[in-house]
Amino acid sequence: MSINARSPRNELFQELKPRCVELSQLALRDDGSSGSNKALIQSASQLLAILQHKCRGLDQKLADYVFFPISQILKRKQTYTDRLSELSIKSLRILLEYGWKDGIALELAKQLLMLLTFVVGGVPGKESAPTPEELLVEAYGALAALFRDLAGTPGGAASVVDAGTIPALGHCLAVVLEGATDGPAAETQLEALITLEAIWSCIKDVQALSTFLPGTVSALTKCLMPSTGQRRSRKVIIKALNIFRYVLVSLLGDIKTRNIRNQKPSASNKGATEPQALTTSWLKATSGQIRLALSNVIRLRTHESAEARKALNRLCITLLDECHDTLAESSAMLVETCIMLTGIDDDEDLVDRATSLTDLSSIYPDLVDLIKNSVYNWVTSLPRIMQSNDEAGKLSALENLSKGSLLLQGLNLESPLLHDALCDSLRDSVSVTLDTLPTRKPVQDSEFDLNSQAALTLATENASTTRFKPVLMGKESQKETLQQFASLIDNLGSRESQMRMASEMLEYARSASGPTLLASFWLSSRILRSATSKNRDLDEFFESSLTLSDEQDVAGQELFSYSLSLLGKDNEASPDWRMQTIALEVIADTAQHLKQDFRAELVDTLYPVAKLLGSSNSSLREHAITCLNIVSKACGYANASELIVENADYMVNAISLSLDTFDISPQAPQVLVMMIRLVGPSLLLYLDDVVRSIFAALDNFHGYHRLVEALFTVLGEIVLVGSDSKQLRITNDVSIAHRKTKLHHSSMIDIASLIAAKSSENEETSYPPEKAPHTPWKSADELLDEREVPPPEGGDDETTSMEIAKAPPTKTYVMLQSIARLSQHYLTHASPILRVKLLGLVSISSTALYKDEDSFLPLVNDIWPVVIRRLYDEESFVAIAAANAVAAICQSAGDFLSTRISAEWVELMKLSSQSKARFAAEKKGKGGRGVYSQASQVWEAVIGLLIAIVGNVRIDDGMFDEVLELLEDLLWQREKLRDALETVNSDAVWLVLQWMGKNKRFDQPVAEGFTFARMDMAVLV
């Protein structure tokens, strides 16, 4: 066999020949039966399998040979099933893609054009069933391959637009555009778009393209317009954008339209005699229509797909470059879209990145003005957008302006006009945001937690937060808006420009009021923070003259001073509590910038910040805690507690100075309580001046109830901490106990033991007999000297030598004593809460001061008349506190109160009887509160008082009997009460318990020769 016979082409021919012959015979003998149709499908499938497997071996002649049996089926398409038609179109598509790729017969091409168009769109004027989706996809693919073959065939492009083919071409293009816009599936639409691209690439005649341009642009615009009714797939949108770009550039590129744009009106009129001539008027009308189409297409700049936005960006960049003069009317919207899509391809490699707007700006100077205009329009419209409730619109506007500012910075385009407009716009934008928010006033609690809740929070691990909660745009829905606003601030030009803007904002704030004041101050702090964070690493290596840190320090110091002045004001005096929260953020930023150098500023800063821990506004308190955490970390302290402890002297001096100048702020007492709790007893040594200042303030402001309560809360905290401190102890401390002890009755065994012990002692100390001394114990001179020495003046030698001078009381002791003595003047205050606090202070003081009786007993003498009267207070909880206070005094003073208790006894027993009666009545009633009722609590306090009196103070028998009678029903229940009464008269207590039957069983004694009388308890009682 020859070589030619063995060539791949001949082998493929030999393989195709039987399949083609068989298919031709079956098509010719087809009688329409199902068996015949099945045989055709089987034969066509076998032929398609061979073509798919050996497609690369096809040439034009083989394609012509294979096409003959396929054409037999396509001619009678209407009589065959869709499956057989699909197999035939698939085979034809392979022939077009591989067999006729180097050229196709023009007549055959025209026939296939009409045939495939009919397959896709049906016969014009006749109704037909919808074409299956699979068949549409293959038919569109075959059409695309056909036009690519014509483009490579000599004369093929011209034959498509000749007079005989133009109607078929127009119908084909209409069918393809319909498939692109209304195809049943994304795959169909994508194949239709590919076919449209092939058609547009094949046609070279500009006149024909201009004829098809309106329909093509209209269809592509419809395909690209965002619609809720029909969502396009990402691939379809990207393909449509690429084709739209190719269509516009191929016909309206500046190179294509250069001659038309240079035509004179006369030349244009002369050319009007030609049909559909491309004239200047046509170009103007077309560019106007394209502008309308582009205004709809560029809405894809907010599409969720990044690939779609990239394709749109390439479209705009290409039109600005290649259609710069032709589509000049559309340049503004194209530039605006490119700015919005700036950075869309930053994730790509540098080599793969396409031309950007920055690149085009260096080529076309007019684009620079368009960029400025777009940014200026965004700047002026920002306040209006920020006033709306559309958060998505706000995000978009802020993001666009941020990208525009960044682009201007990259192009080094900074103008004073734009700078001023940007300042005003930012300030107005924040102001309108504040106006739209509901006014939030600080919550003024009627009784704020003066037990220093802030200090307790500060001392726990929960206070470790170092991130401020946003005060402006603080809602959850505004979180992204705030982040985008911060991004915009970061892109406001160079660091020098930012510092200039921050200084201008602060200067404006000094003379502003209302929302603009808050907006200017907030913007100044934010802009300066952004400027500080830029090139922070470079500042550590270069001189300040190179990095502009001197100007930055000046601007930062001005902002810091202004913030510190705001913190020095009271909440009521401040125009807006949010100003102080921003001031706290400025303090924290300054501390983070200066680090340990900020310790020098703690003298003026620490107290104003800590003072806000006592604010009634929870947001201020949280900001103050966060600020202290940041400052402590920046200054090198372990936590905020250590910061306050190490710098307590600064704060004490500040508080003392405020009190001395009668600058009474409601937070100062709470800060002082917090400091005492954090620092502990060691701080009390520095509070002498503060206590004196508090006494002076109480004298001058005693009519202000809440202030007096706050100041006494501080004094109470001093007493509470001081009572447990080692600094309270006296040098010659003596153990003093006023608790009565039971008398011990000696038995016969005890007496016998005592005698035996005495006898043993005498035996041990007896001396053995001794011989008479032979020499005197002392010489005569020594004895004489002893007689002549006079006895020392002042008494016994031993007593004098052992006497030790009493040490003066400690500073802490004197402080607590003064506070306790001062409290008597306020125990008649109108506020019951204050009276309770003072009585508690008296209780603690008594327990702490009683060991030095020379100082304590005069104090008791001073405060007793006022304290004892509080037992009869109208408020139950005050009477309870008074009972506890008197009980504490009884335990501390003991028999010193004997006469005073006797003088008060009648009223005291009357009060006790009334309390018991009220308790019994409440207990018998229905719906009572049990042990939580006022009557029950008052009665329990009275019981405790009586126990303290009986157990510590000397009373006569009549008073003891009254107490025993009043409390007899409780003797068997309460061991503490029983022990106190037994200490005074155990026999009486035993007798009462015996009468009540609560003692152990008492058996009548039995003895031989004696008869004991039966005990009659009634007679004994």
C-alpha cells in the first residue's frame, strides 16, 4: 500500500465513508416510522462520535463529503425528532469549527446562514414550537463558527453584506440579539453573545455596522441593565460588557471617526445623498444615544461580583482612551465610574494590570478637571446623603469620596477650594448625623451608687478593655458607616494636609456651638489621630524636620489642652456630655503617643479623668475606665489600679484644692471613696487636709442634702478603712473587755483543793535551819550610807520606775475621733439616709476607738444625747441603725453608760414593749412579710440592744427583772440572750425556764427518814 493510502486523512476517510453512506441511505429510504427514525439516530450518533474523536483530522474536502448525508437530514428537519436534529447540528458545528476553518464555499455559507437562523428563530411569519435549549446552544455555536469561517475566507466578509445576503444577515442578527437578552438559560444567552461577537468581528463594512449599531447597543444595554425580574449570570454580564466595549471601539473609536469629525458641514451635506452616510450629524446623534445607554450600563459599578466590576472598569477605561473625542459627552460619567472602581484590580500582579485612570490623566489633561469636578460634586452632596436613613447610600458616598481623595492625592492635585469645601462638608455631614439622632441626655439617678461602683469595676478583670465604644454613629446599623468614615479621614491627602485640617477644625470648634461644635471637635481628634498613625515607623529614624513631627506635636498639644479644659468642667456646665467622651479619647491618644513621657502630664490629667468615674452617665463612666486603662498601659503601669495608687498624692491634692476653693463637684466624693478603696489605709495619712476641707464644706453647704450625704460617705469610708488599719493602734495597747462574766460559786471540793494548794506552797517556801552568821552581812559604813539617803520625792521608787508616759494618739485615731464627733451635728438631718449612714459611722468608730478610754469616753459623752434620741426616729430603718449604734457603744463603753441607761430606761422599756406588740400583731395578721417586715426587724434590733445593755452595762435588779419579763418567751430559743441574762442572775433565768417547762426534768429528792415537800412553782414565782 502506498504512503498516501496510509495517511491519516485517508484513514479518517475510510472510517467516515461507511457511516456517511449508511446515513445517506437511511435518510433516502426514511418512511417516517419510529424504526426508521431510531436507525437514523443510531447512525448519526456513530458518525458524531467519529467526528468528535477525529475532529482535528478534518479538512475542507472531508467536510464537504460528510456534509452531504447531514444535509439530507437538515432539509427534512421538520419531519425528524429534536434528538436527530441536535445530533445533526452538533456534527455540522464540528465541520464548521474544524473542516471549513480555512475557508468555506460562499454559496454554502449563505445556505447554512439561513438554515441555522431558521433552526434558532424559526421561519419568519410562521408559528413554531419552542426550540429545545440544547438545540439552541448547538445552533448558536454553529452560527458563531460559520461567521468565523467567513471571516477567514477570501471575500467572505464582503459576501455577508451584499444586497442578496443583507436580509438574511439582519434576521440572523435579530435572532441572536433576542437570544442574548431573552434566552431561556444562562448558557443559551452566553452562546448567543459569543455568536454576536463573531458576527461583529466578521463584518468589515462600516456602513453595515452603523446600520446594526442601534439594535445591538439596545440589546446589550437591556442585557446589562440590573433588573430584579431577570438576574443575569456573572459570565453573561462579563461577556456582554466585553462585547459592548468591542462594538463601540470598532465603530466609534477615535481613529475610525477621525475623518467624520474633521468633515465640514458642506462636506457633510454633500455626503447626505448617499444612503445612511456616516456624517457629523449621525455621529452626534449616535454619541448622544450611546451616552444614554452608558448611563444605564454603569449602574453595574455596584454589582456584587468583583469580576463584573473589573469588566466595567475596563470598558470605561477603554472608552476614555480609544473613544476619547468621539464619546466626549460620556466622559464625566465614565470618569466618575472609574473613580468608584479604583483599586478593583489591586489583587492582580503588576504585569497583568491594565491601564488605570491615573495613567490616562497624564495623557489627557481634560480628565484631571473631570476628576476634580466629580470629587467636588461628591463633597458637596455628602451632607445631604448623610442626613438620609439609607445606610447603603451613606456607605457608597463615603467610599466614593474616599477613593476620590486618594486619587487626587496620588495625582498631587490639591486645591484650596476643594480643601475648604471638604472641611465644610465633613463638618456638616457629622452635624446632620447628630441632628438625626434622638437626643440622649445623661441619666441622672436619684441615688447614684456612692459606694463607688466604678472603683469596684476598675478593680476587676472586666476593666481591662482598651477600646472605646463609639459615641457618634454608635448604633449597630451605623458600624460600617463609621468604619467608612474613618477610611475617608485616612485618605484626606498628605499628613501635612491632615494636620492643617485638624487645626482648622479645632479653631472652628473654639467659637462654635451646638452640633457643629461637637462635629468639629470630633473631626479634629479623628484627623489628628490618622495623621499621627501615618509614617509612624519613619518618625523613629528621621529628624522631625523631615517627618513634620514638630507641627504634629503643636497640633496635638493644642488639642490636648482643649480636651483637658473640657474635662475640668462639670457635666452640667458642659454643652454636650459627648464632648467629654471625645476629650477622653484625645487624652488616651496622647498617652499612647508619648508613652512613659506622659507621666509628667498625670499631675493635671489624672484627677479630671478619674472624676468621671463618678458620673451618673454610664457612657462617660465606661469611657473614663477605658481611658485609664489605656493611660496606665502607655505609662508602664500594670493596670489602672496601680496607676491611681502610685499617683494618689496628685489626686488628693487636686481634691483638696477643689474643696478649699468650694468647687464642689458631685463626682469628687465618689473619686475619693474609690481611691481609699484602691489604695487602702496608707492613703489615710495624706487625708488630713482633705478631712478639714470636708468639715469646712459641711459647715458651708449643710443645706445641700445630696452633697452632705456624699461627703459623709467619704468620711464613712475613711472610718471603715481606718478601723482595720495598723496605723490606728496605740503604743501601750491594753485589752479592755466590758463583757460581764458569770460568778463562780465555790463548792466544798473547791475549798478543799484551795487549802491543799496553800499547804503545799508553805512547805515549799519554808527555809531549813541555819547557823548564826560569824560576820555581818554589811559593813557599818554601808549601813550608815543607806540611812542617810533620803527617799525620792513623789512616792514609791518602784511605782516611779515602772511608770511609762502614755503615747499620744495616732493621726488616724485623731481623724476617726474627729469624724465621729462631727457626726452628732448631722444626726438630726432631714435625710433619713444620711442619718442611717451616720449611725453606721458611729458603730464602726466605737468599735475602733474604745481601747483608749481617756479619749473615747469623752467622745461617748458628747454624742450620746443625739444618738439615743434616734431610737425613737419615725423611720424604722433609722431606729434599727440607732439600736445597733447604741449596742456598739454599750459594748465599747461598758459601765460608763450605767447612769445614762438608767436615766433612759423608762423610755427604752416603753419602746421595747411597743416594738414587741407591733411584732406580735403583725405575726398574727394574714399576708405578713415575716422576718422581712419592718416590725420584725425593729424588734430584732431592740433585742440586740437589750442583750448588749445587760451583757456589758451595770443595771439594778429592777431593770434586770423588766428585761427578763419582756424576753422570757425567747430565753429557751436564743442562747446568746440566755447567756447574757445568766451572767447577771442565773438563778432567775433558771427559775423562768423551769416555770416554762424548758429545763431538764426536776425529780423530787428521796432520803431515808426525810420527806421533801412538793415544789409549787406558782408559790415560787
